Amino acid sequence: MATTTPQQPAKTPVKKLNFAYPFRKASEVPGKPSADFADQHEFHRLLRKEPGGAYAVSRKGLWHGGIHITDAGAGQSLDLKHGVRCMADGEVVAWRVNRTYLFSEIPAQGDKPAFSAYSSTGFALVRHVMEFPKDNTLPFFSLYMHLQDFASYEADKALPRPSYWTTWLRVTEAASDKPDASASGVGAPAEQTGLRVRTSKPGGTILGILPRGAQFSLLKREGNWGQIEAVHVSALVPPKVGGYVAPEAAEKRWIYLGKENGAYVVETVMPDTSLDRVVAPLKPVPINAGDLIGHIGRFDSLSERVSARMVHLEMFCDDSIQSFIETSRAWVTENGAKPKAWEQLALPADPTILRIDRRTTLYENPNQQGQDAPLTDVVQAYTLAELGQHTEKPYTETSEGSDGEKMRWWKVDSADVRRQAITGWVREQNFAGGRISREFAQRWVDFEVLHDPHDSTHTIFASTQAYIDYSTGADVPNTGAIDKISPLMQAVCRQLYATGDGSQAANDLCVASQDAWAAMRASRLIVKHESEWANPDKWTQLITEIEKKAGPDEAREAERKRIQALAWWDAVKEDFPALPAPQVFHIHPIGLVGNFGKGRFQFTLPMMQRLFPHANRDALQEVADELNAHLQAYKLDTPLRRTHFFAQVMQETGSSLTREEGFIWKASSLIATFSYFHHHPDQANAHGYHHVRPIKADGTSMNQADFEAIANGAYGGRAELGNGTYVSGDGWRYRGRGLKQLTGRANYRAFARWHAALQNEWPHEIIDFETNPDLLVQPKYAARSAAYFWVDRNLPEKADQGEAAAQKLMEK
């Protein structure tokens, strides 16, 4: 009876979504480039420098659906010059660019001098789609508010501009093409000088001339040539004086865009129709995570009368998030431990998050609790990528724990019952100290969806009057107590402060962003609330009620007008119906990016096992830990570099990750390969095998003495290796070891010098590898020696050249 091999189900990959933090981290060393964040905790620490604009409650007791980044706060540690970055792959569906900032003049009042306030209503709105598992999708939006005005870009031509803007090209004074003279010899007037438009590039028939100052848009650009979409300002001039050309003749035709006589013949311009209005293109513009969105703009404080530059960032989605999260969690519960299920979705099967529960004991050392070990009273979560960058590197168990596994231990930070900082070691899977779990981002670990009623005028209180009592210090009992705030904010408060009587609930919420653990918990709350960018009349209602109590104020009136100008929801909804109604679920942007972002690349054990299927598991884990700890120093920071590196390693070590050179040689091969044995064939015949591996000519098996003799003959006396003669034993002593088979005394000595030069990478490891060559057999130093060879020979740069060469081939 015929048998059939079971068919593997076809893969159904999900749409992968890349994430990026909204800014890069400024370099602490002048002249060095900025770097990507890998640690959401670091970004949250920077947010604590912001005096206001925290998620989900402002310092003034108002709802706030996003976060602020200012130049005077978190911005001091960010790369502001390179701008605000898109936080996930998506498409720009709407934007607004101010020609110049809006202006408000606040007159002097009492001891407050007059103040000229500038503000930006510029924004970009990006739509994203997350999918997990297959066909379970979540559309969500990211918003970037108060972006820089166009005048500021004009003032700094070197500043990069967002690529999604609707821009045209204008023919410059450098263009010098002219129509041909008429049949009677009449030449073209000077105002007809410009650029030729051709039927094809580069030598197509000339259809006419676009004169200097003409403005046009492109369908596409290929090198120094562009295909014209339409001419918007001026008109095409006939190719010959006195001739005729149809007005639409330039459409879909080609025009040169490069330089003539050292100057560009076109320049980018922003059409007037794209300024000071909401633009929602018919076809949204694709954008990648990390691409430029814009730069932070002016948003001066009217109440405090101070200048400020800032950006407001937020994420939001419709009601589908509840079912999306439920479906995601159910899939992980059923399939999380099934690598084949992840493979089916074309996703890695490795958990990315380490969760440390409350009531966990932090050990003094791995496997050693120590005296007075602190106990956590908060939930802490790290991505494994974050942990891999910590100064204190993980410790891998040398013997199995009670669960039969050899696990890593990580040194982590947390807080005790008094919210005091504590630190210590935890095992990365449940242990005697408490509940530790490795989690998948798709489980939305510790995220909570809240959707209770809230105040229609945007305060955190149950009513506008309750807010006015609180903000004006009215003689009313318990103005800030939990029963005075809205049901929604009561739910938020209980999430952030699980204990306490709630008598200071409003005060606690207003300063929650300054408490590291409350702020972290807030970043996991998904809260339904009307957007502040819709229905601006709610603010008018609030201001009216405040003025009944406090009287009129010029600054408040200016604020009301500014709020009216900021609103954009209805304008976008009109042209982009997929925008939900303004009652949306808000998501903390850093919370979402921190959960789903990859951070820095990390080698994992399953990844290493796929590369080296016959290698020892513990050795592979040690190699992965070593590479992860020094990824930047080893220049393994791009996929192409990692591919080249491991292709070379696999060539040297094979699938078993052999870290020491073997010397089972056939006698005839020794004679043919090495000069020493060519001149001493008797030595080759005495120590090499004859016909059957590893049986020598005398019928005995090769042994340790034979291996040493072969190594000394092969490598002894080799000046290029720095080895002594055969009798010195250097050939055997400095035989090939490590992941790249480092060979020869000179190379061991050079590795030791390199190692000492990078002492800051391993401050407690002062090692002379020339004196201790056997250390290179250990997985950690085997990996380190390979990294030395890789970096010292400039192999990363050579790998990059391969990519550049491939790119050039693609462009031909």
C-alpha cells in the first residue's frame, strides 16, 4: 500500500508592522551620531522631565490623550534636529502646515507684562494596521501635533523636509534652454528661457520650454529626470518661436532635474494651496516607521507667558480594539508554546518580554537570596532586548533547576511597598522568589481597556462645577476626593493607586507622571474619551463656566480662539471617512512602541539552534549572550553584517560549533600541504593516518602526541604567525581556537591588545590571551575572538560594500 507524506499547511503570514520611537537619543559625545532607543524605561524617565502634557491627566486636572515633548524638557536629551519620527509603518492620511505660526497678543495685566505668543496648528495624522493572528486586524492612528511652520524650513534650507508634503518644482534661474528661432530668424525673448520638455528621456523630441518660475508636479522621478504630472504656474512655450504647443502637452512628458553650470535647474516649493489648511490626499501617502514626520514647533504658554517649542504625540483607535486584544490573547494562550503555529504566521516563536510580578524577592546574587532580600510591590516588565543592554550581564545556570531547565538570571530594578527603588536578581522563569514569566507582546501584557462615562467638558471631574471648585480652591469639602471625579477617572485612579482612601485622588492623578510606577502603569491603560481635537465648543463651555467664577481674562480668550483653530477632526472626516467618530480609545504611544517595538536586535537560542543544529545548547546560549551584550562594539548592527559574520563562522566551526582545530590528518595530505612535512615525510608518516581514519601506518590509533606533533609541524616556525620553531611548541599552543579559529602567537597577542583597548566593554576582565590561550575554547571568548577578527579586519565595512554594490546593480 502506497504511503504519502503529510503535507505541511501553507503559510499564512500576517502583515508585519515595524515600530520606532518618535525621536532618536542625542549623543552624549559631541560629533557622534544619535542612536535609537532600545529601552522604553529610558524614554519614560525622560518624560518625567516634562512639566505638563502627560498621559492621561494634565497638571491642571484635565483629560490628556497624549504626551508632550518640549525642547526644555525631554527634548534636551533627544535628537531634535533630525526631527519627529513616524512611530509605525502606515500611511499619512492628513496633515496641516502653517505658513507661519499663529500669533496672539496678550496685553499687560497687573504685574504681568504684555506677551506675544506664537503657536502651531500644524499636524500629521498616520493610519496604521496591526494584524494578529491572521485576518484579525486593528486599524489605529498616530497623531503628531504642533509641528514646525513652513517659514522655519525656508529659514533653514539644510533642515530635511517631510517627504509626504504636497510639493511642486519650480524652474530656477540656472535653467538656460531657449526655443529655436523662427523661420525668419526671430529669436526667443528672455522670459521664454527655461527647461526643455521631451517626449522621453534623455534624447526624446522637444515639445516645448517651461520658462523660469514655472511650477509643476511630478508623477515620478528617475535619477535626474522627472515625468510631469501637471503644470500649475505658467505655461509651456512652443519649441520654436511663433509655433504652437497644446496647453496639456507637458503632461506625462519628461524634464531634466539635475544641475547646469554647477546649479540645480529646479527647486522644491510648497504650493499656496497646501498651506494653512487641512490636506487629506485622495491617495494616502505610505510612510515607514522612523521616517521624518516634521520638527517640533512653537506652542507658547498663554497662562505662564513663556515661549516654548513642543510636539504633542498620541495614538488612538475605534472600539474594535477590545475584540482585537481578546482574540490576540486567546490565540497566544492556545498556541504560544507551539513553534509551528508561529512559523505558520511567519513570526518568531520567542517571547520578547520578561514580566516580574508583585511579591517577588530580588536575590542578592543568582541562586543566592542573601540576607534581607527586598520584595517587589509593583509589576515590572522589560523587553529582553532592553535587558540585553544592561551593564550587568545575565548569568546562565550551569545545572538544571527544579523545573529541569537551565535558565538565565537577570539583574532588574523594581520598587518596594513604599515605592522605594530596589534591585536584585531574578530567574527568567518562575522560581522560589516569585512569579516570573516570559511573555509575548501579542498578549498585550498588563494592558487594560477602560470605557466609563466622563465629563463632556474634558475635565477629570464628574461635573464642570466640581472641576471649578477644585481648580479655584472653593470652600467645598473634599474637592479632590475620588467621589468628585468622573467614573472613568475613578477607574484610572484605581489602576494607578491600588491602595489608599482616595481622599487626594485628583491631586494624585495630576502628578502621576512624576511617579515612575504610576506613569508606567498609565502607559498600559487604553482609555475611551472624546478627542480634544474634535468638538471645540466643549472648551468654550468650560471657559464660560470658569469666567463665571473668576471673571474674564485675555489669556483665556486667546486660548479659546487658539483651541478653535487647533481642531481638525471634522475637516479630516469629511475627506477621509475611515476616521472614526471622536469618541476613541487612546493608547500611550511609548507604551505601545515599547511593547511591540523590536528594540535593538537580539540573538536568541532558537535562532542559534537553527544556525548550529548539532551544537551544545548551553554553549549556544553563552555565545548569544556574549554577542547581545556587545552588539554595537562588534559591529553586528545590521542584518547584512550578521549574515556575513555567521557565514564565516559556520565555514570555520560547522553545524556543531566546533571551537578548537582538529588535527586528524592523512599522512599524504600533510606532506602535500605543509612545508615542514614536505621536508620531513617520516614525521608525516609517523603521526598521520595511513588509509583508514584515524589508523596510522603501524596499526595504532592517532593520539594526543600525534595531534601536538602535527600542529607543531604545521604552524611551528611560521614567521607570519609569530610562532617559534617546531620544538617551541607554539604550533600546538596557539592552534586554531574560537569561532573563527584564531591561529598563531602573533594573533593571540593582537587579540589581547584589542581586548585591553576595549576595557570599558568588560571592565572586570583583564586577560592576557597570549598567556592563557585555552580560554578561547570557552564559548564567551570564542565569540569574542571572532568579533575581534571581524572588527580588526574591517569586515563589517566590506560587508556594507556588498550591499552598496547590490544596490547599484538594482539601479541599472
